[in-house]
Amino acid sequence: MSDRRQFIKRTLIPAGALCLPSVLNARPLPVETSRMTENPLSARLKTLTRNTTWTLITGIKVGFKTFHCQGMVKIGDEFWVSSVEMGITVDGQVDRTTGKGHLFRIGSAGRLLDDISIGEGSIYHPSGIDFDGQYIWIAAAEYRPDSRAIIYRFDPSKKELKEMFRWEDHIGAIARNKDTNTLHGISWGSRKFYKWEMDDSGNVRMPLAPPKDTGRLNHSFYIDYQDNQCLGGQEMLYTGLSVYRRSGSQAMVLGGLEIVDLEKGLAVHQVPVQLWSPVTGTVMTQNPSFFELMPDNRLRAYFMPEDNDSTLYIYEA
């Protein structure tokens, strides 16, 4: 049996659960979804503009090689960060067909506490991640567009990684919306939104075969999303960047954040983030990010823009 037939066969049965047929992206969310109370973090984020003043609180030096970081969540005083380690050929060139996915647990002082392996074989590129209060949701994909992915959930309290299902596209970020019990993912370059419904047992209702055209097109183009954070209700926060090039001129990198209405698949708030690493000049939203609301309504943001030799930058707006 060919590798492709093996892959299709495995997509029909999520690990540990029977598949339940349903139609993705064709069924609108209940009307009640649009009437949910706005999340306080979302309300605060929507006050940001391109003129917002960001203040650097501190920079925490990360005490190990981080490779190319992708997603981040903060649980208590600790940080969980996904990262991709790319393979290297004999002549020193990057080999995207080989590599290793990591999920790091990092202490508040930047020390490595755990390193969880993510993916298998050529499916090793971890995604942007999110924490739903019980599980960290993370995908691993081949390091190319229009490829394939494995979607996992990870229990940080038990350190248990469970494969949930497989998908025939590169999933670059994933998060669970607790309010609607749905998973939401984005494709390579965030050109498509995907939605998967979940049952009461926490398993994903899968179609009999995952068609390529189930994704909803993303009509926002000025940045590609790198990380995601569910805000509740029907909103997702995405951060990322895009590189703009003019012939004969130096490339310009623009970073930003967007709040997306998941029901409509449209951004409802877009803000450039004019922050750069004081060490490398890398835009802050190049890699993972995490936002939280402090008790006095201060907005705090965490960024890790550099590869390999990283610093965790903490800003307030």
C-alpha cells in the first residue's frame, strides 16, 4: 500500500476515537455565538492603535539553544514554546525534509525545564499553539505549503501528548475555542482558515475524507500569521509579519496583530506592532507571542523574536 493510501487511511480514524461524519465550514455557528460577552482582553486589545506606546519591562535571556520558535503560551509563571529544529546536509545546507519538533517548558528565569518531541518523520514542523485551560493544542506539519499535518493535544499537568487526527494541508497555528467547542487552524501563510467541530468527549468530528477545499479563504493579506490565541466568543488573536521588497531596495519587514471574527472569517481589528529586537533588529512578532491582561487593566505582551539565541521580551502598552 502506498504512503499516500496509508496516510488517507489514518486520517479516517483519529487516534483513540471513531470518526463521526459531518460537514466542515458549511454549518454556521449558533446565533448565540455573536451575542457572547466580549472578552476583557479582546476589549483592551481593540484600544491599540499604531500610535500606542509600548514600554519594555524586561528581557529574560533564554539559557539554551531555541532553534526557530513558533508558538507560545504562559501557564502560571512558566512558558511553553514550540520550535522547529531543521536538518542540515553534509555540505551545511538546510534540509527541510528532515528535522525535529520541540515543545519547550521554560521557567520564569529562562531555564529549560522540559523538552517534548513533536511530530514524526518529515512531519516535524510545529505550529503556533494555544492553551484552553486543560490542553495545549499543537500541530506538526511538513516544512512546505500544501503538505500534511498531525494535530495533537498535550496535557501539561500529566505531560501526555495525544494524536487527535491528521489533515491534508500544512497547519501553521491551531487553537480551541471553548465557547463553541471547535478547533481553528490556519494553513501555510495563513491563506486559509479551517474549523473542526468537537463532540462532548473531546474528539473531533471528521469527514469521511478531508477535502482540500474545506478551508475558508483569508481576505487579509498585509501579514502572515505565526501564532494564535483564542479570545473567547468568536474571536481569535493572530500575530505575525510579512516581508515587502522593492526592486533595488532593502526589504521592509512589517509586524502586526489582528483580531479575527471566526464566524465571518474577517479581521475586526488590525494593528501594526512597531517593536524590534534591540539585539538583532528582528520584528517582535516574527516568532511566538502571548498577551495577558493584568489586574489593573495593563496589557502585557511577551515576545521571542530571535532564533537559537533567544531573549523573552516583556512589554506593556
